[in-house]
Amino acid sequence: MAKRNAFYAQSGGVTAVINASAAGVIETARAHRDRIGRVYAGRNGIIGALTEDLIDTGKESARAIAALRYTPSGAFGSCRYKLKGLEEYRAQYERLIEVFRAHDIGYFFYNGGNDSADTCLKVSQIAEKLGYPLTAVHVPKTVDNDLPITDNCPGFGSVAKYVAVSMREAAFDVQSMAKTSTKVFVLEVMGRHAGWITAAVGMAEDAATPIPLVLLFPEVAFDEAKFLAAVDAKVKRFGYCCVGVSEGLLNAEGQLMAEAGTRDAFGHAQLGGVGPVIAKLVKDKLDYKYHWAVADYLQRAARHIAAKTDVLHAYAVGRAAVELALAGHNAVMPAITRTSDQPYRWKITVAPLAKVANVEKKLPRNFITADGYGITARARAYLAPLIRGEDPPPFKDGLPQYVRLKNVAVPRKLATAFKV
Amino acid sequence: MAKRNAFYAQSGGVTAVINASAAGVIETARAHRDRIGRVYAGRNGIIGALTEDLIDTGKESARAIAALRYTPSGAFGSCRYKLKGLEEYRAQYERLIEVFRAHDIGYFFYNGGNDSADTCLKVSQIAEKLGYPLTAVHVPKTVDNDLPITDNCPGFGSVAKYVAVSMREAAFDVQSMAKTSTKVFVLEVMGRHAGWITAAVGMAEDAATPIPLVLLFPEVAFDEAKFLAAVDAKVKRFGYCCVGVSEGLLNAEGQLMAEAGTRDAFGHAQLGGVGPVIAKLVKDKLDYKYHWAVADYLQRAARHIAAKTDVLHAYAVGRAAVELALAGHNAVMPAITRTSDQPYRWKITVAPLAKVANVEKKLPRNFITADGYGITARARAYLAPLIRGEDPPPFKDGLPQYVRLKNVAVPRKLATAFKV
């Protein structure tokens, strides 16, 4: 088989371990120089392909690529840019193929979530229609953990660990202060459409370290009176209460609580997220002193406390993507398949993109306790291995040493420009 | 000299390392059983003394006490309860002495910030007036880093490290997203009266890892136009900008920006802190997409990323407090004295409480760059050793294993109650 080049791009919100997948792709491609020529990356994701702004990863040392394993964020830049329907936006897809053809790209590795799985599938379809030989493989990534078939999505485990560790630490703090000061602590976490990350907050406590926790899932409509009663009961019994709330919490009318909260004098939704809304409610109705935190990007960038399992998964799906492509698989995604909870065992399997694209994996209702405020043993069994293990980056002078690549541009071959 | 008991209490906001000081006190006292009998701790700080709610630390194993070294929060409970003037509130001080006398407490170790240094001094004074033999030693602690004489305050270094690491990680994230999404990231940090923690955010970047940062110190009145110009210039030049803002940022009128922000329809100050206020301003005036985070308690509870230097300091001041007391020092505080920046060297010295109480150490103006938005080389030289070193707690199943003590109550000896 002729040697052809590969194109790799990062898509959507980045994670603490998406670069580990990049390392998996690049190192595995380098190990197959007989089949894969150069590995190009898209500068700022798929936009780099559309605008022919390619990065030559061959200009990076083996050491720099290895450092991607422990560097958070997207080393080549990512983007939020969804390619739309094949028919209406055919020009975009044709442009991608034009760029791929100009650089003899025979392998397309797209590292992202639901949208990029869909794009990856469409690119493989248009390539076939245009008679352009291309092997397209999607590399799963999303802190939202909502891709189907795969047991979990690289990026999620590290966020899960971050929120569990953070809530455990904050709970110790609040417990110390509760006698005369803060009695209720609210931590707002990511996950607008599904409560996977909210569930992970529940891992802060276990039999050895009980913590009075109330979780507010996006799947459970907010019931003010019931919530306040739950918090009040915890404070009365344990002296304090910790609340983990999803940014996507909805009220009974299906509106985002973050927006349904207080409005300013101009009618704008107030600036804070749902965390401060919930905290203020506790103060107004129960008169407990509160503190709240919104971790935002800190939770998905926190490579310093990434889960080792997650790092291993991220690297493995990157490596498997290249191996699958070389084995002739097209329009597929390497999926993580769990074969045992205890001891935790997993393997990489192959998922057809047609079954992945546009399917959202929801948090199972049986992961949430009957009262709607906690996680079940089933959820714990699922989450436990995903947050396991530490894999700290190297530190120097007290700070993690993350790599920044040179990101050398590949000379353009096309005279045409493309506006995104 | 007769063997007498010791009393230890934690005061004010807790930290990631205040328990390391407790370990220093208790382990050192245990090593001097010939001079110090039992070590009692106040349940919820000084309130425990006033209400005769004492904890017998002798009921804790050596292993549990050693685990305090790596457990954040206040293991015996803390409180925000300021003892007021000696004259007006003499009954409180007399009650303390009454409880001390009942339990033969000859050593008083008070672990806190400015207020508790003042209380410790007053307790030593009233003891002398009442002819009660007591050795009172203050153990420094405060994330605010505002105690005088001591080079730094245990607790601060770990917060400094947390905010520097977090901002570095978030900056990598924002840089990845900036092409099509978030261009400005705002991190709100603690430090209402002084910008020590804000300055530490500046350590996120260094020569090897430049980050376009704008810091908003409580010492520098907020100038909207100038700030927006600074942010805009960074975004235009680097593609993104990270803003570290103190919760105590003031406007030109000296009002807290957090309160001077948008008010709701009822005229209440909006719920968020200053972080979202600044982020929204960037959006409204510059139209850049933003994200913001408020770390709140996470920053001071984050023992998982504590600075080793800080842990060593915290333990050392606890140990030194006992050694000073045994050496006959009264109404003093062990202070950390820096003898060299590079290599970093420090020793414990003795500060008289009369020179500590009610004196606030401000962030030197020469730590802030001329434009008011950055830190100087002098600030870096000061901060660098304080964030150095890692000292992770033990992990099990992906989570840090922090200790919870038994906190067994000492039988009461007084028939009298005291209402706090």
C-alpha cells in the first residue's frame, strides 16, 4: 500500500487529556513510517483544514510529543465550528477533500465529541462520493461523557476526579467552619445536558469519609421546597451541608435555573451561574451562611490531578485510531469497553460511526437515588475505576511543566482561500 | 518545673496546612511528656475553651496525629469569634482562665491570624493580672499572608501555589479555544484586604511559559477604561487574555466592585462575586467571549496541591511554639525569617505578640508593576520559594485519604455554663 499522510484535529472543548490522545496518534503513526508519511495537525481544529493552515508535527521532537501525555488543553488549538449538513454545506466538505488531496492525506483522525463524530462520518461519506481514498477515524473525547457505545469518554474521568477531590477538600473546610460561620457550600460543575459530572461529585464521600451531600442533577427538575428541606435536614443533623449543582439544572418549567434566577434592573439574567443562585436561595430561605465556587475551566484543565485511568484511556484511543486505520477500518471510533468492574478491566473495541454520530448517552436514572439528590451503588461501581490513579506532570519550581509545541506551518499548496 | 497541661485552638478561616501546625504542636508536646501533661484542643476553636468543650488529643493515635500533616481544614473545628476588648468583655477572659485553671492548663497555643494574635496577647495579660501562671504562644496561620514580622504565613504558600497552577492550566485551555470561542478568562481569588494571593496568580507565567495576564489588585483602584484597553491589547496581540482578580477589588470611590456591579430588580447587589462582574464587562464593552471561575474554598482547602515549603513552615511553627513555651517565652509568636532567596533558606525566630497584634502587613507597592496589572521581579523572588515543592497526601481509589479525628470530649469539671 502506498505511503500517505495523516491529518489530526482537535474539536470542541478541550480536556486535561486530549493531548494524550494526540500523543497516541502521533507516536503510533511515527512507529509506522512505512505506511504513514507525515502527520499534519489542524491549527485550531478543523478550521485549519478548511483554511489550509496545517501544522507539521514532524517538526516536533519525540520528547515534545511525549510531553503531550501530561499537558492539558489542545496543543494545536481547537475550535467550536460545526460542519453542517452535507447537502446544504457541500462546499465545505469539498474544500476539506481539496486540502486533503493537495497534501496527500489518506488518514483523517478527528478528536472530539458528538458533533465531530458526525463530521468525521460525513467526511468519510463525501470522500467516497468524490472517489477520494480516505480512512476516517474518530477519536473520542468529551468531559460530558455522552458518547454512546464507549463505556466512557476520555476527559471525563479527570474532571470526575477533580470535582470529587475538590468537594471532599471543601467539605472538610466547611465542617471546620460550620459552628459559627459557613454551613452550606455550593459547588457548580459542568455538564449542561447530562449529570455525569454532577454524579462524580458524589464520589467525594464514601463509607470511610461520609459527607452530607445534596446533588442537583440536570435530569431532576429543581423542586425548591424539597431541596431546602433536604439541605436543612443535613445541616440540622450534621452541622453543615455540601451541594453539588450542575450548570444545567432546570426548574419545573424546563428553564435553566442559572437564567431563571435574579434579573438585574435591565432585565438581564444575572451574571453568576446557578451556583450563586442556589447559595443565595439557601441564605434567603434558611438563613444559613454560605460559600459557593464555580470551577469552570479549572475542572477540565486540571491536569495536575488527572486520573491515571483517564490518561491511559486517552492515549489508548489515540493509538488504536491509527492501528484501526492501518487495519483498514473506516468511519469508525475506537471505543473503551469495560470487561470487569472489580478488578477494573477494559479493552478497545471498534464502534461504527453511524452508530455514534448524533446519539447522546444519558445518565441512567438508576445512577440517581430515589430522592433525586444522591448517587446509587451502581453509579459508584461505574465511576470508581474512572477516577482511580494519579499521574502528576513533572513540576519545576512548584509549577507543572507543560509543553508548548512549535506548531510549524506546512507550506500551502493551494492558491485558493476559504472563508470560515 | 511542674508538669502542666496544654490547650491548643484553631481560629478563623482554615487552610490546607493548619493541621500540620496542630501536628507540630501535639507531636512536640508528646515528645516532652516530662513537662507537658495532656494536650487539649478547643472544639470549634476558642469557643471550646469558653464553653469548656475540650477535646483530649491524647485519645488520638500517633498515626492519626501524623496524618494531620496532610489533612486540610481544622481537625478540631475553628470559629469566627473575636474576643473583644479586655475591659468591656473582661468576663470572657476571666472565663477562659477559669476553664484553664479547672484543667490545669499552663500552655496556651492559639493558631490563627491577626485577631487571634491579639486575643493570645490579651489572654496572657489577663492571666498575669489574675496571677494565673500561663505561657501563651501564638501559632501563625492565614492565607491572607498579612501577619507582620514573619516572612510569610503558613497557609498562604499553598493557596499561592493553587492559584498559580490553576491559572496556568486554565490559560492553556483558553489559548486552545480562543480562535472561535473563549478569549478572556477571569479567575476570582481570595484576599479581601491585600493582594498577596492576586500576586501569586502572576506566578502562573514565567519566561518558559508566557501567559498574557492582567491582575486586578485590591491595592489598585479599578479603572475601567484602562483595564479594558489592557485586556484588548493582550487579546489583539496574543489571541487571548487571562485576568486574575481579587475578591476585594475596589472602584475609584473605594466601593467593592463585587457590590458596585449590577443590582437586581429589588436593588440587591447581584449574587456573583467580582469575577463575573469583570467578565461581563469584558463582554459588554469588548464583545469577547468569556469564561469565569470563582475558586472560593477550593483554593484554601486544596491540600492535594499544597506547597511543600508551606507544609514544612506550618509544621515548624507548631513545633517551635511548644519549644518556645518550654524555653520560657511568653506572649510570643514563632516567625519565619528568610535568610536567603536563592538558595531559599529560612529559620524560626521569635516575635513578641505586642508587635504582631493588630498590625497588618500590606503587599509592598514595589511588588506591583508600574501599570498596576502585573508583578515585579521582586514579587517573584519573594513568592518563588513559597510555592515550591509538592507534598501530596496518600491516595486510595483515586481520592486523598484525609483523617478525621475521634475528638473525644474531656469530662467537664465546672458546674458553670457560659453562653457565647
